[in-house]
Amino acid sequence: QKSGGSSGAERSCAGLQLLPSRLIQYPLVPCKGRIAVTQEDLACLDAGHFLNDIIVDFYLKYLLLEGVGGPVAQRSHVFSSFFYKQLSRRRAAGESDAPSIPDRQTRHQRVKTWTRHLDVFSKDFLFVPVNQEAHWFLVVVCFPGLEDVRIEAFQGAAGGSERATRARNLRSQQPPQCTQQGCQRSSVTKRPCILVMDSLKLSYHDNVCRLIRDYLQVEWEVQRKTPRLFTADSMRSCSCRVPRQDNSSDCGLYLLQYAECFLRNPVVHFDLPLQLDDWFPQQRVRQKRQEIRSLILRLRRARLSEGNQNPTQSSDVNV
């Protein structure tokens, strides 16, 4: 897609050369688990590039801590993209291969410290970014602490008649009926389940869901000290109908948009399979690269302003 003269991407790259390698560490306040975003990471936001794990992890953490906030974010936990990578990798040299140790126990050992100070079963939603064969998709574990299906009374942000009137007036842009903003039911179904949101639906999801159930089963035994089976029947999985990408490079952006939409307008009625085709327009995703780039540079300016540092100081590179 090259043409005569300097393209926007080329000008952008030229501007990046003036920036130090490390742009920010997020969150800006020193704490455990900060994510360092570099100039190279920022470059993957150029059109046609695949998002890397740093950008995916950064934006998911930002959404949870600042971007959305509110009660849904407080009831959610976001795993690093490295979580599933560790969970799914083959046994390494030195890992126990004793037949008496179930495979799920071996996999759990690799990630058990990640939730040492967190009870995942106290959360309503666990977000797991997955990358398989250079393709990103999102897995959302819903109500892992719930053992049975429940029917609960529901009233959305707007009450009965007001909500119905709004629905008629905005029918062309009505949110999916299973979501908080679109649901007009008086009661909703809540169930433990695994939602898969894939913008291409090319990946094999059954094995992903199996590994996550295995992880939850061992984690339950460790945290709750009681046995519980996580099976395909007790925790169903669902490949949701979601907005699809129309190119070969935006899967990471769709993953992030799925997560953002879920946090802003969560599913409240879990009558599987879920129909989320109209969750957001494609145009929303087309703006995402510039939106995330601007966010990173804005956070960088805020940090430099607070620290009264010169952007070209070497101390900014070697943190």
C-alpha cells in the first residue's frame, strides 16, 4: 500500500524515532505487575500490523483500572496473555511426567502463583486473552463460583415502560437483547459458562475451554479445599455470534473491543448461544489503533509532567 510521498505511517515512524525506547510503565503508580510499553510496541499499532501481547495486556489492564471502572470492572479479573500460553504449553524438561500426577495438576503448577492473593471464584467474570497460531481471540469465564443455573429478577437502568419506549425509538441501534442495555426481560438466567469471542472463528476452541475447566477444577480444590468437577455439562461453552473482522490483521483489536463492550454493556441473560452481532459497528474498531496510540502518548505526557522530566533523558530508557 505504498504511494508517492510520505505516508501517515511513515511520518508516524519518523516521529517514533525521536522517542526513547521505553515510553511508559502502566499503571503509572509503582506497583507489582506493571507493563512496560516501548517504542517498538507502539509501532505495532500502525495500520496492517498485528497487535503484540504488550499492547493487548496494557489496554485490558487500562480498561479494568481506568478506562471503564464501575461495578462490572470490580467484579472482573483480567489474566495476562501469558497465562494461557503457560497453561497450554507442552511439558518442559524437568516437569514431572509421573503418571500419578494428572496433566491438569502439572498445568496448574505453572500458573498457581498468579492468583495466590486472588480468589477467582469471588469474581463474576474472568477475561482470558488467547493467541493461537498468530490469531487473537477472547475467552470470558462467567460466574466460576456459581455451581448451578439461577433465575434472577432483572430491571435495567431504565424501568419497564421507559425502556420499551426507548427500544422503539432506537430500534435500528438497539443493543443485543442479552446485554444490560438491551435486555427488556423481568428475569434473567445466570449460569457458569465459558464464552468464546472470535472475530474469525478459525481457531479450535474446544481444547481451550477444556484446559480452562481443568485449571478451574484444580484452583477450586486449592482455594476452597473441596472437590468440584468442571465439565462441559456443568460449565457449558459457547462460541458467541460477534462482529467479525474484514481483514487479516485486526483480530487483536476485536479482542480488545469485545472486552471493552463487555465491561461497558455486559451480558446479563445467559441463554446460550449468545447473539452479539450488533454489539458495535466495524467503524468503532477502525478507530482503535489511533485511540490506543493516543492513550499511550497521553499517559506518557502525564507521567513526564508529574515527574518534571525531559522526554529525552536517558533515565527514561533504563528504568
